[in-house]
Amino acid sequence: MSIRSLLVAAVVASLTACAERPWHGVAMDPANPAPPLSIAGTLAEPATRFTLADAKGDVVLLYFGYTHCPDVCPTTMSDWVRAKRALGPDTSGVRYVFVSVDPQRDTPELSAAYARQFDKAFVGVSPTDDELGLLLKEWAIAAYPEGDPRTNAYTVAHPAHTFVVDRDGRLRLMIPPGVRGEDIAEDLRRLR
Amino acid sequence: MRKIFVACASALALGACERAPEPAADSAAGPARAALSVHEAWARAADSGAMTAVYFTLANGSAVSDTLTGASTDAADEAGLHMSMQQGNTMHMAAVRALPVPAEDSVLFRPLGAHVMLMGLRRPLADGDTVPLTLRFVSGQTLEVRAGVRVP
């Protein structure tokens, strides 16, 4: 076998390996169009508004959490920060969106500030009760208070995964909690 | 675990171990008192949120099991033991009344699992700050912990 054919074989092998490389997140198959998501926010503050359809052309990371969440949500946000850092100085083409599922405590401004504390580019939005009801239905996800919602101490059950919507608006990946930021970045590099 | 106990006990004598500042002479009160120790304690930085969590490894080097029953700090209005749990695709968090620390074993407090939740932070916690935390056990023992604040 000539060196040339060896090289060709090596390139083909590496390309095949690339194509078959598993995702760190759970790949959706088929990757259907993501359900709609539109949070009106407040008119005064554009940072409190988000509509998924407007993000077409970018990869969008979505997390449904709440700001009174001391462990899982900040852990996920920190993993996003590491992912963004791992993607390098070119931060274009990826959006990071935290959606509160606790409209009772999370004002639009609070969610925006919460997301921003992890990274200035992170968006945080709070749906109204009606918007939340609609998005839980359309995304087929569960979120509900646990404990006594009349106190400030209740917790909120919420989806565990980060949802990743690709540039064409299709729901492509669900990234489970605990996936390292560097591995999230590897998935995002393939989608960006 | 025996080795950790020994290492910790000697570190304690030097005042280096992260635990209650019990004087060495107090060991006469019973070896079990000196056996609980906390390692690698850290708190997640939070600059505008009212909540955060503290994580650590809680080791029990003694032959007697104990049970962690609570925590307190002057850095927040409330400190509580909590556990994050994933059930199916949904994440839950539950308050934990008591967490057993078996003899010659250790319990990990880590992200996505057991943690001490701090509610109503009285000041922002920035990278490099320290959070003092007191852990209470059913035996009556308390442990003073100093958790370094980190941006993970």
C-alpha cells in the first residue's frame, strides 16, 4: 500500500469517526422543529423579552429554572459559562437563555439580573402565568412549586436538562445536568 | 478512612484542619468528639441572587455513627440541609431533616446532590471571600467550617 493510499485511508477513517462521534447531550431523532417560545417581558427593558423564532440562525441553549434555586440551576449556569469560554473568543452564533418557571417570585428584571451575573451575554426571562402555562404544554415539560407557595421558602420542580435548538430552529439536543462545560462546547461547535 | 482520621487528628493538633477549634486536651472527653471533620468546603459565589449553596466532604473517622441535623451561618438568614434529586426528566429539591454520617465513612456534599442551602444572603459572596458555617450533630457536637467562596 502506497503512502498516498494510506493517507487517504487515514483521512476517510477520521472523517467517519467524526461523523459517528457521539454527542455529549442526548440527540433528538428525529430533530423536530422546537415548540414556540415567546416571553413578552416588560416594554421598558428589552433584556426581559425573548422570542425563539427571532433567534433563528443561532444555536440557542434554553434552561427552565428559577432564581431561588441554590444548587442545580447555578451549577448548570456555571457549566454554560465554561462552555462559552471553551468556545473561544468568537462568541457569535450561540445564545444562552434562562427561562424562569417561578413567575410568582421571579420578576422579569430579577431573571435578567440572575442570568447576567453568570455572564453578561446570558439572557434571563420570566413568563407571565399565561405564558408559562402555554410553554409547559407546548414543550411537554413539568414545573410546579413544592412546599408552601404562600411562604418564600418553597422550591420548584423543573426540567433537569438544557434544551439545545439548532440554527434551523429544530430541537436537537437535551443536555443532562452534570455534563462538563467543555463537553457542552464540543456539541455546540458541531451545531454553530 | 482510619488514615484520614489519623491525618486529621494530627493536623488538628497543629490547628490546620478545617474543623472545630477544640483544644487537643479536650480529646479526653472521648475520641468520637474528635472524629468528625470537614474537608474541601466551598460556597458558590452569588452577587445578586439571594441564594447559594455550600459543598464539602464530611468525614467520620470514629467507630460511632453520628447524624448531621442542621447548619447555621451569619452570612445568611437561613441555612438548611437540602438534596437535589432527578426523577425522570424533572429536578426536585427537598429539605433534609437529618443526614446520617456512618462510622468510618464520609458523606459528599456536592453540586446536584446534598448541599447546605443558604437563603437570604446578607451580603454578596465574591470569589475569595469566606463563609463561616456551623454544623450541628445529633450527638451534640458542632463543627465550625470556613468555606472559601468560589466561582466554579
